[in-house]
Amino acid sequence: MDLREVREYVPGDEVRHLHWKATAKTGQLMVRDYVDPNQPRFTTLLDTRQDFMPASVFEDAVDLAASLLVSAVQADYRCRFLSTCGLDVATASGVRSGARQVLDELCQLGRAEQTGPLVPPQLGGGGGLVVVLSELSPADRTALAAIRGRFATVVLIMVGGRTEVAIPGVRVLSAATAEDAVHRWNTVISR
């Protein structure tokens, strides 16, 4: 177990994790909050490029990304949110810290004018990757196929009712709206 942070005691916390030095400094009970380094990881990549994400679909794509990330944080996954406009937010697990941080960033997000690559260079690997987008260029397909080996699972969610595409080793879900995408996601996950 790795030490994530020292935080205020909440009823139900392990008494054996009390951090006496921090308690003495602050005058409040403080505990060590540990995290398992092998804890599940969840990464969401949202395409914000204007040329590939129409304004009519953008809000649904943001809603979908928010829904997936909040659910993953509530399931105690370490999450990371990336967008093609350069936003990169990593969260610790837990509803209190992670969900709020991601939602604050998503509510300020807009479509980007630049047309760079779909896959940012800082995208690491490990755990699951979900890519939320509306359209896919041939270069995007090649990039997704190339990173497939870095993640345990890769799911591509095409919002806006676009036609299905096939990328080796990548599960593709096509949905007209965010609500439809969540329904399809729940169907795939429950299997």
C-alpha cells in the first residue's frame, strides 16, 4: 500500500491509521489514507476538435465523459481525463476529491479550433481507456490501433449516431445521444 495523503479523520476510518504527528500539529484527528498501487485505473479521452466534434453533439459527449468518470471515481478507480485540447486531469480515487475535480474541469471545457492528433503524446497506458468522439479520421484509426497494446481494454464511443467502424482489438459503441451511449455502455459492462 502507498500513502496517498494525510486527511481529517472521518467516523469509520481505521483507528490504527491515525497520524499522531499531524494530529498534534492541527489539533484535529488526522489519518493516513492509503491506496493500492495495483488499484484499477480508468482513462477517458474526449475529442474536442471542432472539425471532428460538431457543436450539436459536443454537449452529449461531455455529459457522457462526465458520467463515465464519476462512475469510475465512485467505484474507487484512479481516473485520468484527457482532451485533445491539452487538458489532463488525474484524480485520486474516492467521490470527495476525484469527482468534483473532473466535473469542475468538464464544465469549463469547449471545442478547440486546432486540429491536432486524437491521441495526445502524454497518454500513458494501463487499465481501461474510453475514447469519446463523433468522427474518426484514418490517422485517428491508426493511432488508436497503435496504442491498443498499452491498455487492458479500449472502448471507442462514437456519439451522434455515426456509422460503426472497426479497429482491431478495440470495442466500438455507436450511440445517437449520451443517454443511448450510457445504456449501451451498461449493456457491454454487465456481460
